[in-house]
Amino acid sequence: MSFNSYEFLIFFLPISLIGYYGLHKLNNKKSLVFWLCLASLFFYGANNPKVILIFFLSIITNYIFTKVILSKNNTSLTKSFLILGITLNILFLCFFKYFNFKNIVFPLGISFITFQQISLLYDSYKGNVNDFSFLNYLFYITFFPKVISGPLVNYNSLTEELDKSSKSEVNYASISKGIFLFSIGLFKKVIIADTIALIVTNGFDLSSNLNFLEGWITALSYTLQIYFDFSGYSDMAIGIAALFNINLPMNFNTPYKSRSIKEFWQRWHITLGTFFTRYLYIPLGGNRKGQARTYLNLFIIFLISGIWHGTGLGFIIWGILHGIARVINQIFIDKKIHVNKYLSIFITFNFVNIAWVFFRATDLKSAFKVLKAMFDFSFIPEILPLFKDNFKVITTILIIAVLLVTLSKINKLNKINNKLIIKISLSILIILFGADFFINGNFNFLKDALANLDFGSDFVMALKIAIIGFILICVDFKNIISTEDFNPTFVNLVLASLLTFISTLNFDKVSDFIYKSF
């Protein structure tokens, strides 16, 4: 079952909420936890009940190991159980993820589940686990908003949130925020990410025939797709949890405006970065054993991150590239070398964009073909005549530039009221002057430049959505999920309803979340 499905939105979620708040009146925490565990197990096994058996095998095994570690009756035995428990979890992950056995059920979200099992074992060994019980543990592992693709969260944080939710009155502000976040995330996934996916699929399938512009549009489209797909999932997960008055940690914070790879990983998949720092980088020695060891430790965590994401060489190369970039970034920090803000953003974004090509391509051959097209500058002379004597094109570009600069200035003027409305209005102007003009206007620039791609009506719509997505990133809207000052208003309610309605109309065209297979 997926968040972006009719059965989830119409049946599962309402029933889960009705049951939860019905039991909430009994003022019995155990009944609430049991209900959430039951709902979560149904959610996880809805498409294939066989995975529940595999799931429970992992859960029971890890529960026993955790209980032994928490007992601390024998220090050497405790450490042995920690090592054995972590080893078994890694083997469990490798068995299902890296060995392509036929007729074996693949448990969804196995990477996220395994990481949370390992974090609990380690925290138990360090004495950082409170109020441990089988029911709490089952809730921690299975809680359906985050079970498939995160956000990753530690045991104490989630169980404390559950305890707070069970004791407090119904929090209508949290419910309102949850509805708003869910609608934003659903729109990101269904309307933006899944529409842009058409360009991505088209481009990578035709990687042998791409020209310079087509190569860049293909790569940039995937950069947009994976952001809106995964951040959309995170928004929905956080929003669903908020409906139960449970706070999950922020997972994205405008990562494509980062000035360095270090900052990028502080903004992209934040909880994964936190996990690697706490459970791998620090145990390896962190920055406590000299510069050379620090650089090695940084490289190791990104290499493992690449392996964790998938089995292909593309994922490993992606991890290696980020590892090398992070080490170079740290050298710059250590030597106090400063780079211009806008240049550093430009370099970081383009590095991330190029690295994503290896992440997306089905094999290295396809990846290098896309990269070859991106750096085949022989196509540029063919583009220039398209601009000749086209005053409207130059005017359009200038209008877009002025509007973008205006938006960036508005972002710094905190005294301006209704900034969101102003930004949306200016963004619409950009779309009207830009997307429609370039794609459907008298100047058929893209139709001529993208001759190798299937330029049908669906592709045109995908290009428009891609432009809108790029604008949303450029104008730097305040990060939705970090809005501590969110207030439920009629405008927000109308916006949430509209976004949800538009998204549901397109459920027949949607695909699974990218990170669902990790």
C-alpha cells in the first residue's frame, strides 16, 4: 500500500485515525500502541502478507538481542551480542537486497528497517534506551508513516512522542498541520515528480542519441524528480504522523541551495546523515584521530552510503564521488579556503546533478552516454541560430531574471506581509512568460533543440512541470516542514484541499516512490 493510492487515502488512513482517537478517550496507552501496531502491520503486509512472516522473524530476533544487551549481566556477553546482532542484521539485509534469488519475497523498506534495528542495538549497549517493552519496540519498528522510507528516528525520540500523544488532549493544530503537510507532499510526488519522470525515462532510454541540451535536460529532470519524490514522501510521512500528534524529524531543508557537499548532506536526507554520523563516523573515530583518519572516515561513510542505496556499480560510484567531494570540502575547511557564495552554490549543485546520473542510470554504459552528451559542446553552434533575431526570447529571459531577483529580495524582507502570496503570484508570472512561451509559443525553441526526444503533449506537460519545479527551488520558499509557527487558517485549508483533489485526479498515472526499493 502506498500513500499515493485511493485505498490508503479513502479507507486505511481514516479508519486508522478513527480507531486511534476512539481509543484515545479510554486514556489507555497500551491500547493506542496496540492499535497503531496492528494498523502498521496491515499497511506493511497489504500487498503481500508473506512479508509479515519475514518481518516478524527480524523483529523477534532483534527483540531478544536487545533484551540481553539491556540486561548487562555480563559485559563481555553484552558486547558479543551487540556484534552478533549487528552482523545478523547486515547479513539479513544483504541476503534480501544484494542476492537476486528468485521466488523470494523482498521486504519493502528493508534498508531503513535494518538501520533502525542496528541503532536500537547500539543505543541499548550504550545505555541510551528508556522504557523498553515489546509493544513499544514493535511500534518503533513498524510505525507505518516511516516504515518504508523513513525519516530515520531513534527509539527514545519516537516512544517519547507516543507517550506525549497518548497523554495529551486532541491537538487540532497538529492535525491541521498534518493535513497541510500531507497535501503538499502528495502534490510534490504525484503532480511534479511523477510528471517529470516522463522526461527522465525518455532521456535515459534514448541515452545513445542525446545531444548537449537533451543531456542536460535529462540530468536536471532527474535531479528535480528525486528531490520532489523523496521530499514529497517525507512531507507525507511527517504529515501523517502529525495527524496522530506525533512529531517526526525534518528530512529535507532546501538542499539544492547548499554551498558545499558538507552542507548538502546537512540538508538532504538529514536523518540518514545523522544516522551515519552517530553510528558509523563517530565509532570509527570521527575527527579525533588526526586529519588523515578524518578524511578516511568521511570517505568510508559515503562509500557505505552508496552500497546501502543499491547493488549496481552506479550506486557505488555515486558514493565514491560524494566521498571524494566531501574529503576535498573538508580540506578546504581545514585550510580555511573560502569560495564565493554563488560560485560555491553553482559548483555544488552541478556536482550533485552530475553524480545523480550514476545513481539513476540502469548501467554504467547509459550513465557515460548521458554524461558524454552533457559535455558535447559541438551542439552549441546549432543552438545559436535559433536565438538570432528573436527579440522576444531575450525579453522573456530578462523578465524571468528580473522576477527571480525580485523573489530573492522578497525572501530577505521579513517585514513584507503575505510573502507566500507574493511569491506564488510572481512564480505564476514566470511560468506564463517562460514555460508557455518557450514550449508552445511562436518561437519553438525546445521543439527544434530536442529533436531526438518524443515531443508529444505529455512530454510538453512534463517540461512545464519541470520548469515549475525548478522555479520552486530557485525562489527558496520557506521550508514547509520546518514551519514551527504554522497556524491553521482557512486559506491553508482551501490550499490543502485543492492540492489533494488535483493529486487524486492523477492517481492512475503515479508510480512508486523512488526510495521505496531501498
